[in-house]
Amino acid sequence: GGARGAAPRRAAASKARAAREAAAAREGKAAREASDGRREAAAWEASLTDERVKLIVEHVAGLLRGGQRQQATELVEQVAEHGLLVDLRRQRWATADGRSGAVDPFSRDNAALEAAGARREGAAERAAEAAGRQTPPVAPTSRASASTDRTPPPPPPPT
């Protein structure tokens, strides 16, 4: 009698195992898709150069000027998912990394100040680099320091 009861138990266990594997596969796929989405969003956000922001914002402004508010709103919703927020009511835009400005006409807040700051930082970095490449100071030649100097004196010049 026990052999006949084992077959249905094996079949039930096999079905349960298959269901668990299918659920795990679905969860894994969802996790991979979410991870892919995060990577894609991060890559898109990183590609939000000033030029790209200007192109997108000017396109939104053009749609609004052309009476295509619905298309402008849809574009604003799409780019918001990627870190570019456009406030149509206030006519302002901002990125997740802190850049901002006006929509129409397009402008960027503090762009000139930031550029000047970057030039100053670049100059400071170049000066620091140059200081790091300087040749080491020449060893002193006084008799007081000669006793602590362990390097042999250079050979006399040929005659």
C-alpha cells in the first residue's frame, strides 16, 4: 500500500518545486529589470550635459509656444524620471545634481560664476601640480651639514 501513496506525494512535491522555481525566476527577472532600470536612469542622468539640458528645455519651450501643451507635459514627465525637472507653471528647470535655470528663454543660473570658479580651481590645481614637480632642493654645502650628509662627494672634474 505504501508504494501507491508515494507516487502522488512525489508528483505533488514536484509541482510545488516547479511553482517555487517559477516564482523565484519571476522575482529574479523583476530584480534584474529594476537593476537595469536604475543603471539606465543613472547613465541617462550622467549624460545630462549642459548642452543636452538646453536642447530638451528649449524643445519643451517650443512645444509650449506651438500650443502643444500635452506633448510638452508628456516630455516633462519622461525627463523627470531621469533627473531633469521642468516646472511649466514657474517656467523653471533643475537637474538632480543642482543645476537650474529659466525655461523660456533658456538660461542657466550662476553659469558664469560656476565657470569662473572652475577656472580658479583649475588654476589652483595646476599650481599645486607644478609645485609637486619641482626639483628637490639642492643639498647644503656648509661644513656644519657636511658631517650629517652621508652621500660621498662627487669625483673631481677630469683634467
